[in-house]
Amino acid sequence: MAAGTLYLIPVSLGPASLDITTPADVATRARSLSYFVVENARTARAELKRFEHPAPLRELDIRELPDKPGPADLDALLAPLLGGVDAGLMSEAGCPAVADPGALLVRRAHEKGVRVAPLVGPSSLLLALMASGLNGQSFTFHGYLPVDEEARKRRLRELEAESARFSRTQLFIETPYRNERMFEALRSTCGPETRLCIARDLTTADEWIVTRRIADWKCAPAPELSKRPTVFLLLAG
């Protein structure tokens, strides 16, 4: 029996995301599936409801991916696919397997000979990069930076130096309730000519994307970032 296909289904970036972020063929594919591996079951059910899945949600097989899945966990999640069932992999927001633990399931799927099919949808990182005006030819995503204030400043100096050396855009995120502290660290640590882009609430009616030099950020009012999903991007040199 041929193995099923693992479809990577992008999820809207938040409950207020505009409908235009979901291509029609993604919703159509999701509606055809009855087995899903997800980061968060509640978020997945809300998205499947938005997709107008024809089956009662309680009848769908929705399994959460463990925080730190081992080989046995991954094999158990892939077992239905090896039996010929198609499945959908869903992140809590954005594209699955990008800054997301679903990458481990995708890797194991390849090892097991399962076809992986990525679908088009919103990625906060790429949307922010597209809109930043910074270097899209060379860029790196660093995830979360250190929480400790001094360690964070050291890391920002390292990223700024690397950005200047390679003309590389540096992308990173922060836990939303620490966004304002990250902004202040950037404003006080980076050089005046370094460009900083702040991309907040992407794909929503409150979307706000602004790129300025640090010198200009120091003269401008601090943006409202508390508890708001935000991507930070910097380019030095």
C-alpha cells in the first residue's frame, strides 16, 4: 500500500487575520483531510472551522505534537500515513515547520519515505522581510535572543557586527510581553546608522511595518508593542 501524503497547512497569524492570507486551494485541501497533527489543538480547530471543514470537528482525528517528540512519538504520528492515510500538519500560527517543532515530523516523514507537500500561506518572517526594504538576498532568522539584559545586548552587538560584515539582514522575535524591552535594547545598543524594521500585527487590520535608522528611532515615540506579535529586523552598514 502506498503511503499517504503529509500536507503542510499554513495557519492564519492570529484571530484577527484578514481572509486574503489563505489561498482557496489550502482550504480545499484541508477540508479533504480527516487526520491532523498540530501544535495546538484549539488553534487547529478554530482554523478548520474557518476553513468550513464539512465534518464535525469532534469527529476529526487531531493529535498534538509533543513539545519534545522522540522517535517513538514521531513514528506513532506517522503510522496512519504509512497505512495510506493523508494528513495535515498545522502550526499554531503561520507556516508549519518554520520556527516550529513540526520540522521534526517532516524530517522523520522523509526518513520513512512519506511524501511531503508544502502549501502556500502566511509566514510572518517572510512577510516582514518583504516589507522591510532590507536585504532579501542574505538573511538569517535567530529565533529568540537571550532574556538576560546584558546577554541580550552582547548578542545584539554580535548580530549587528555580522550584519555589517556580510550585509545580512538579521531577523528575530521576542515573547510579546517583552517586546518593549527588546525595542529599548535595540535603540540603546545599535549604531545610529543601523536600520531597524519593526513589523507588528502582520496580516491584521492593525498591521504596522516601519523601517528607520536607529538615530531616527531615538527621536520618534516608542511604538506600542506590548503583547503584540512582532518581528524585529536589523541591517547594519
